[in-house]
Amino acid sequence: MNRSSLYNSIPPNKYLQTSIAILFLTFVFGAYATFASAENKPSVHTIYHVYINNEHIGSLLDDQPVYSYMDELLETSGELFPDLTLQVAEKVKIIPEFVFTEGNDDEHVLEALQDKLTVEAESMALMINEKPAVYLASEEDVKEVMELLITQYMDEKRYEQFLEGLDESTLDVGETLVTDVTLTEDITEDLTLIAPDQILSVKDAIKKLNKGVLEEKPYQVKEGDVLGSIASAHDLTTAKLLELNQDLNADSVIRVGQKLQVTAYQPLVEVLSTHLSKVEEEIAFETEIKEDDSMWKGENKVTQEGQTGSQVTTYETTQKNGNTVKREVVSEEVTKEPVKKIIKKGTKEMPSRGSGQLGWPAVGGYISSYQGNRWGRFHKGIDIARPSNYNILAADNGKVVSASYQGGYGNLVRINHNNGMETLYAHLASIDVKVGQTVTKGQKIGVMGATGNSTGIHLHFEVYENGQLKNPMHYLK
């Protein structure tokens, strides 16, 4: 590269004009010098006027220091930015002038060069909506940034398939196909000159495009929010948050739903992509209950086991920067019909058959003694004392199988509930039912007393299931 292009100095037509001027001045001064020589006049000298962007900064007796400084400036910058094409940013002109008196170097010229001259580099500007967003070193870097901008949010293989133009007919179950990729902003590129430290690497360019710029936006207060937590979540100080919301102060109480202004980084550009996916899904089976009056109430029987079905569903998903913003069903194809589960439910009622849910066998009262070891022996049931009245009630539907005096139990009633359960009622003052009699839940069967081995008026109550003694507390509510 010659100096005229390297230093961004005099254009070619200017060089022609300067050459003509120099030839003319040489002719004039040459003729005058011949005449002056005859008269013993002073000789002609050359000085060099230096201009930066058409501003005259001084003159020198030799133009070489100007070129040397610019060479040094480019060499130094080239060491810092070895991969860039550099040039002096300002237009430098050096115009010679022939004078009859000896000139002097302007001491400020080189200082002015150091102050005013800068270096610029060729770069590719990535323009977003016609405004420069990032500067890159080459066309290859631009292509890499554009590809990474997209593939950072989707599988690279799927993106390659999209570029190949594969359509839905190639989509199998369990696969996803990218059908469209667009950017939210208009992106172009432009060859330009810029300070070399403004040119970014591919990695830093992607980071800047993703991070974007700070913009004010509204925030809706959620439950549990305080000013400090809102500020921290948006990388603000509380003071800065209050500055953005001048109607608030440090003691302000904020309410759920209230809107505040916060600042947040907004990406310079976002990637919108559309995906088609085929998924095999289960179809849940239904359960049908059929009443059967030939079965006892409370009995259930599964007559047909349920089976799940299956279908292939095609979804269209829209993503923004890799996050799903919309998902719609495009088609459904049933591949296996589900089978209903059918349950027969008995409705036949038997007055002497219990439901299995025991009712409280007294009218109020409290438990004065629980089942367990007591006084050196095992207490088989619970004792209920101090009721509202002394009526004893059947805990469930059933048939009386015992109603008589039985030793330490005193007057006793035993009821078989015809569902594997039996209940026993002891120490009754009187019995109101007979053996073989059918009773209903809550029916009076006797009066609380203190017959048999009893320390006072109370009801002793026992529960048996399939002949095994049980803890009544497991059945009573």
C-alpha cells in the first residue's frame, strides 16, 4: 500500500494539481533564482505545510517526520489488532512551498499529530433497523454471528434440516421438525470504518445482542414483594428504583397488583421459530358404574378391566428465544382405542346387614377408659360414661344374637352385622331387644346401667371383625 492510500491523504486529482503547481513554482523560482544569482540575492528554500482535515497545523523543513510518525502509529496499532486492516482516520495533506528565506520547524506540528491522529479499521457493521448494533471484523464473522444467534436456541441438526427444506412428510413419531425461523427485527450489514477497539469478537457480539440495552418497563407487584426485593431482582438499588418511581419513598407501602417502573435489559433482536412434532400419547380409559340389584349394597365387582388407548398427536409450537409461547394441536390420529373399566355396584339392601361404618352407641358421653391393660388385666373394649341420657343405641344394622345376663358383663346385647363384624354392649340396666330381632343403626337396644362387675353407670363396648377382637376407636367417628 502506498502512502497516499495508507494515510488517507491527498486524492489523485489533488496530486495532479499539486504537481502542476510545483512545476509552475519551480519554473518561476528557477527563473528568478537565475536573475537573483546575478544580483547576489538569497537562494530559494522549501518548507512543507501540514494539514489535518483541512486544518493547517504548522510547517516543517522536512516532510519525512510526518510519514514516519504515521508509519509508527499504524505499526503500533497493528500489533494490538493484527487481524484488522488499519488506516489513519484523518485526512493528512502535505503541501510544499518555495520561500526565499530560511524557514524553521514548527515545534507544535508533531505534538498536533500525536493529539489529532487516530486509527480506524475496516469492519462489517451489523445493522438492526438501519442502526449499527455491533461491529465485526469480516463477512465471515457476520455469517458466524447470524448462525450462532439462531442455533443457540435450537438443535443445530434441526436447523440444518430446515435449511435443506425438509417438510412434514418426513416427520416420524418422536421427531421434531423446524418449519420456520424469523428474527423480530430487520438485520442488514454495511461495510464501514470504525475505531478498532469497537470491533467485537463473535462471542462478544452474541453476548451484546442477547443482553441488549436497558429499557424502562412496568412491573406488577406480587404477593411478598417489598421495594428492596424488587430492586434486587432487576439489578437496581432501592434508591434507583425510587428515582424511577417518584411517587414512592422509602417508607411507602406497596400493594399487590400495583405497577412500578423498573429497568431491564431488552435483547436487541429475538429469534422466532416454529416447530412441528409428532408425539405418541396415552388415551385414558373411562370408568363406567353399573348398578346391580342382585348384589348387596356396599359390594363392588370389576367385570371389565380398563385399558389405556394411544394416539399420535401433531403439535405446532412457537418459540421465542427457545421459550415456548404457543402450542397448538394440528392433528390427532387414534392408533388404539381405550377400553372402558366396568364396575358393578350392588344396590340390594338387607335391613340386618351393616354398612361397616359404626355409629356412636350412646347419646353423648365421653370415653372414661380405652382398650388396653388396666388394673393388671386387658380391658377388651372402651367405657362410655356420663351421657345426655342413658339410652344404648345399635352401632349399625344387624341381628341380635345374644340378649341376656352374662356374668361379669352383666346384662349384655351382642349384634351380628352380617358383614363380618359384631358389636357387644355390656352392664345394661335393662334390655329392650330379643335374640333374632333385626335392628337398625341408631335404634335403642337398652338402658345404660351398672350390672355385672361395674364401678358405676357406664357402657362397655367391644368390636369384633371376622371373630377377632378390634379396637373400637378404629371404627368410631
